[in-house]
Amino acid sequence: MDSKSIIFVLDAGGTGFKFSAVQDYKEIIEAFTIKTASDTLEEQLKKIIEGFRRTEELCGSKPAAISFCFPGPADYPNGIICDLVNLPLFRGGVALKDMLENEFNVPVYINNDGDLFAYGEALGGVLPEVNAMLEKEGNPKRYKNLVGLTLGTGFGGGVVLNSRLLEGDNSAGAEVWCMRNILYPETCAEDSISIRGVRRVYAREAGIDFNDAPQPFDIYEIAMGNKEGDKTAALKAWDEFATVLADIIANIATVVDGIVVLGGGLSGASKIFLPKVVELLNQDYPGLDGKKGPRMEISAYNLDDENDRKAFCDSSSGKMIKVPFSDKEVWYDPSKKIGITATKLGTSSAVCIGAYAFAIKNYDNCVKSINS
């Protein structure tokens, strides 16, 4: 498969199926959405087929492959969708990959939205942008690893290691949503890092019913002083959100040691919560022996802040050191840094690019499998 190949993509969610087509890492049609609401599984599956048929009409050509994200749990390599909360009609297991391959006679790839978001950002978004920024500033450091986190109705994630997507042996790599919640250890992180989490804290602090709580964008506007409401409750809602998110980032970044990019609808409020996240990442542990220790071995920088961005790119801590028993010198920089930023590519576009790249990567093997 070459760069001229057209891949049909889909961003599937609980409320809508968003279809598009990608060629040479660029969307070539205007994306459109079909509502997911259906009375039967058959009706819902026909909507997916209809969406790809319409994509074919808009492109004026058949796809080389179909590649898209679908909520989990799922057996992604085999394209079997399991019991879904947001799409309950899929309960019991649905062989979606085989259905679409039978219908369109092309290879079909399905993955998690968090995985494809991270993959898209690693190949065509923040990772190349960060490396270009470092090169422009004369810093020889280059980054190869990335953590992508999606913040919205739920909390998702993906990890890319040296241009390779971490999938896991059970299609469960980087399922960050079920990591422990530092503020409420009896539950998972998603209970705080989600739309419902932000609204719940606001409702609690404002002394109102959850159903009367504003949506997160309004809570953001209230916290920023741009809209009337309980500002104290709004600030508390984003403070709890930041606290739980920072703990998850610290845990996963300690393992991955790479750039972190935030996507999903709630990433639009990063201006209010990201400074707090970075502050917490750079705090020390108190230590049981009374001695303080760093939360992470690496230092975190807010790449959406001009001063932090300059400090991240600064290479003045590096120097040339001599190789023992030799006249040679090598570059050494003892500073260890990671950057955190909200997506500039856009979550949906990153998912599209990730889906395209995933198809390109796996195409040859899949064709052999179909023809065998």
C-alpha cells in the first residue's frame, strides 16, 4: 500500500458514528455523522455499512482498507466487539471485522480510540512538532515515545513506543480508565476524570442536585470568571480533576518516559487544570523517614505555557564531555524532561490519522490472511 491509497475511517461513539476518508495522512472528504440510536443490533450494524457506502460515494472510489476506532471491551485483533456500556446492542460479542470484510472485500482494522489518538499524535501531531521545536532551538534532544490521554465522557489512553503502538496481549494496553483514583481509592480514575466527575464535584460543592449541574464547558467558564455561577465550586471541580489526572500521568509517565498529549472534549479546559497537573507532577514525596523525594525522576513542563516551553527547549545544562582514554568528546545533558500539552491537531483528526497509519502498518499481513 502506498501514500495514494485511500482508507475509510470511523470514530464510533455512544451517540454518533463519525465517518471520513484519509489519503496521505490527510482527510479528503468532509466528515459526517450518523446517530447511533437504534432499536435493534441489525439496524445499528446497517448504519455502519450505510456510512461506509456513503463515504465511498463521496470519495468516488473504493477504499484500499477500512480502519476505525470502536469502544471497548473488545478483541481488537480479531475485530470482535464485546459487552459495551454506551452501545448495549453489541452485548454478547459481534464479529464486526468479518462482517465488514465480507461486505466490502477489503482489509478491516479496529482499535481503541485512545490507542488511535495516541498513534495519530505520535506520527502526525505533537511528537513531530516537539522534535521540530527542539531542532529549531538548537537542542539535540529528540523524543520517540508518547502517551495520549482522552478526557471526555470516559477516560482513555494509548502509548506509542518508538513509533510502535502498544496493543498488549489482551487488547487491553493502556486501559488507564480503571487505574485507582487517588482521591477516592475505592473507585477508578474515570469517576473523576470524566464529564460526570467534573459535574458531580460541582454539584456537591454548590449544594445542588447532580442533574442540575452545568456541563463542563460552563463549569470552566464559571471558574474563569466568564459566566455567572458558583466559582468556588467550579474551581474545586477542576482542582479534583487535576489532582487525579496528575497522579495517573505520574504513574504512566514514570513507566513510558515520553511526551504526554491530552485530547477529548475536556482537554479544551486545559488552561485551568494543566498548570495544577504540572505543579503536582513536580512536587516531592514527603517520605516516611522525613526525607523528601521526587514524585518522578523526570521533570514535567507545560508546553502550552511560553516560559515552560522555553525551559523545556533549553539545552544549557548540557555539555561536551571527554571519552576516557581518548581524544573524543560526546554530548551529555543530565536533565530529564517530559512535556505535556493539549492536542493542537484535534482529537478526531488525530484518531483519523492514527487509524490510517494503523492500516498502512498492518495492510500486507492482513491481505495475506484474507487471501489464504
